Amino acid sequence: MNIKRIAIKIGSNVLTRQDGTLDITRMSAIADQIATLHKKGFEIILVSSGAVASGRSEINPNHTLDEVSSRQLYSAIGQAKLMGKYYTLLREHSIICGQVLTTKEGLDKADHYQNQQHCMEVMLAEEVIPIVNENDTLSITELMFTDNDELSGLIAEMMQVEMLIILSNIDGIYNGNPSNPESYVIRSIKPETNETEQYIQSGKSSMGRGGMLTKYHIAQRVAAQGIPVIIANGRKEDILLHLIDNPEETICTRFEPTTPPK
């Protein structure tokens, strides 16, 4: 597999427990996998959810807050908590990470887009892992990304990665309800394939803003740019390593690129 630069998106339901607290054991396991790939020479860009969810578990507001205010409050607290944990876990492997916060409005401006792109290129050249998230303290409802799946797709295209991996809490896209024992994971989705969409549940995750339908549309768009996209279960042991080392044997959904990766 001739791949060097990978974008990895980690969903809130991978990083948090049901009560909204950070799953430190899972974060540690993912950090270990990222460190292994980093030491093998892969350039890793991490798009991480979890800030709002982790902030929500830290505070009980004294006042009733609207959706935007609560999101700003929780993200301001949770982003610091999330980055602190990533920094500590990766430093155990002598790896430095850096925070990159962005907004949809900002990426619509050419100079902001170029500045972020340049910043991340410098970080990668210095072997620093960029950890990207939406700046929810600045974003308002009308200007938010759909979710971090959309953000990861934009980052994948911006940074010309050779693979985008989206980690969720299920194995991929099923041909029916995932809870039905007769359903199975669709292993490969070819370019211009639309039949798969009929199988996808429209619900959203309990912690994040998106759902599998959003992932499907983002993956289709990114694959159309020549970048293969994988949707896999981030709660499975060593999933990132298996996807790289044993791609054929690892259960996931792979969106085949329209053109071969550069």
C-alpha cells in the first residue's frame, strides 16, 4: 500500500462513554496506534470530535442556555480538556501534536484557507501531528459544518491526503439495519454507486451532530476527488493498524476513488 499521508476522523461516540465523559482508555489506545503509524513514517492529520461532549460532562450551567450558548460553553471547556489529553498521550511516545481550530466561514476565504493549509504543511514537515476541530466558540448555527465528517472531507482535499479514515462506533455501512443479525457490512462501494444509500439509517449519533448518511455523502464526494475513504469501527482493538497492514481482512466499508490516488 503506497500511502504516506492519512487523515483520520474520530467521532464523539468513539471517544466518549454513554455519560459523556472522555473514554481515556480508548483515547490511549488510539494514541498508541497513531504513534505506531507515525513512527513508521506516515504523516497523520487527526480530525477529532469530542470537545463538546467532554465539556458537557464538566459543568452544570447555572442558567438555561440556548443551543449556541451551550455549545460555546461546553466546547471552550472541552477543547482544552481534549487537547491536554492528546498532548499527554502522544508525548509518552515522544511525539508532539498541535491544535488547529477552524470555522466554515474561515475556509470559505482564500487567504484563511491558504494560511491553514500552510500551517499544517509546516507542522507535518516538522513531524508534528495536527489535531483539527471546528472552533465551536466562534461558530454559530448557520455557519457550522454539518459535523466533523464534513470537516474531515475538506481537510482531506485541502491537504491532498492519500486516504481518509472515518472512525465510528459501528463497522461500516450495512445492507440493512446493523442490529439485524442478517445484515452485513458492504465492503466496497464503487464510484458513482447510489444504490447503497437506500440501506442507510437516517438517525444521528447520541453525542455527535452527524450520522451514517452524512458520512456516506462526504465519502462519496472525497472519493470523487481520487482519495479512498474508509469507514470503520474505532472501538475495535488496533483498528488503524489492521486497516493499514491487513486491509483485505479487516471489516470496514471502503469507498473506491474515482481515479487512483496520486
